[in-house]
Amino acid sequence: MLRLFVAIEMPEDVAEALSHLRTGIPGARWVRPENMHLTLRFIGEVGEDEAHGVDSALSLIRAPAFSLRLAEVGCFKSGKRARALWAGAEAGESLTRLQAKVDKALVSEGLEYEARKFKPHVTLARLKETRFDRIGEFMTMHNAFAIPAFGVDHFTLFRSHLGREGASYEALVRYPLET
């Protein structure tokens, strides 16, 4: 079985800039710069045959290259607990359309539509027992966070390998966008 997802890779300089945010939250499991990405669609566990179908469907997507800008920091909550810190991406029309095309292509392969509303972001840290006052301090300290726009000329099918030190990601196929 393969654990797959579709994402936009962060260029090295962008990942480096994001890595400077990795402070001030005790107990946070910070994402390593080489693992930073913007998920377009989590697929989950699939067999080899299904993975080939996913690749075929994604390879048919035609979409223009675009610029992406990261600005703001936030957190996802579950009840009274914070689950993750993130850097937000501006959801421009090109990004939103690309995500919709990815979702549609995967549905054509028998996967269900993504039920959650698309919230484009790059996960910075996963949280377990973090106090909200520490998160508030983090948000205040980084409230002016922004990275200049950068070009996105492809999207990627990744395989996730789970391990004791957290997940590591392997880029399986890069799909070019039209320039």
C-alpha cells in the first residue's frame, strides 16, 4: 500500500524563510524545511494499481503556472485544543482552480470528493498539549509574516513514509503547469 497526497512543493528559499518561524512553542513538532508543502489533496492509502490510475488522471490536468504568496500565520483547532500551526497562502483563482481540477481528477478514479473546504496553507508544526497563551504569543510575534510571491510551475504526487521521527515525503511524479 502507498500513502499518497498531491501538493505544491515549497522552493528551498521559501522553506528556509518558513523555517525561521519554528520557535517559541514548547512541545511543538516542527515540520522540517524539506517536508514543507501546500497540500492540494490528501489521498491516503491506495494499492499499486490505484496509484497508477491516480498518476494517469493527474497527468491529464491542464492548468496555467501562477504566482503564490504566503502571508499570515494561524492554527487549526479541534474543540479546545490547537492541532497545528500554519502559514496561510492567498487563495487566488489559479490555485483554487488547480485544487478543484486535482479533486475532480481523483474523483474520476473512484476517490470521494474532499469534504473539507480548501484552506491553502503550509503546516509549520503539529501540536499536542500546547497552551493557548503560547499560541497567542506566537501569533502576535509573527502577525506581519509574509513572503514575496514565488512562481509555481508544477504540482507533485507525493508518497508519505511514516516513522518514529515523523513523516518523510518522497516526490513520485511532478506534473508541469503551462507556462
